[in-house]
Amino acid sequence: MEIRERPAAGSLVEAAELLGIPPSGIVKTLVVKRSDDTFLFALVPGGRSISWPKLRALVGVNKLRLPEPELALAATGYERGTIVPIGSTTDWPIYADESIVGQRIAMGAGAHGYSLFVDADDLIAAYGATVADISVPEDR
């Protein structure tokens, strides 16, 4: 694991260039709320979005959504854009998109202006993450 200072970027492509990695190497940690008011983390690579039908089927529920930013902050202790499952105040299940397997990834580091670099396989193993196809290409 390595934490690096990260300059502000105007786009995913610019951020990837600044970090020296492909856009798919920047992984978003998304907090997802279930209808029973419990949460999970979804790890989705840059250039892709959650596939709600795939994630609902995998989790075995009919309803999932992204919570309001204030609720995500209250639930994790992190602002959106800085959320990371490592060191989170909560122990929620983690669902990782299968496309990050085998990659060294960059993700939020708990504070703006920093990125955490970690081997995805180590993160998946350490947290017992479920690996599956949970994403689709982002609309352009």
C-alpha cells in the first residue's frame, strides 16, 4: 500500500495521466444503500458505472441506491470522492468489479488530494470481497 499526494484533475483521463496509470486503474469506492437501511461498498473502475440489475441480482435484493452525500459521510466518516473501505468506521460487505483483478489500483485515501495505491488482489483477499461483473461502460 502507498498513499500519494494527488493534484486536482478535471477529468478521469487527466487524473490517470497525473497518476501514471490507465483510467481503469482508478477505482471508485461507492457506498450503496439497501432498502433495509444497511450498506455495502462497490468497487468500480474508472470509465464504468454500477450495473444496478447485476448488483441487485448478486446481492439478492430488489432495491439498491446511492445514498445522499450527507448520509454517505455520516455512515463512513468519509466525503464522496475520498471513500475507501480500508480504515472505514464500518465493516460492510465489499463487491469488487471483476475487471480490477490482477491490477494495481488507485482509490480514495480518506482525504481530498490523496490517492491510495494497492494491489487489487491483496485488497480483495484481505477484506473477503466478492468479485463479480457488477459494472457497465459509462455513458458518454
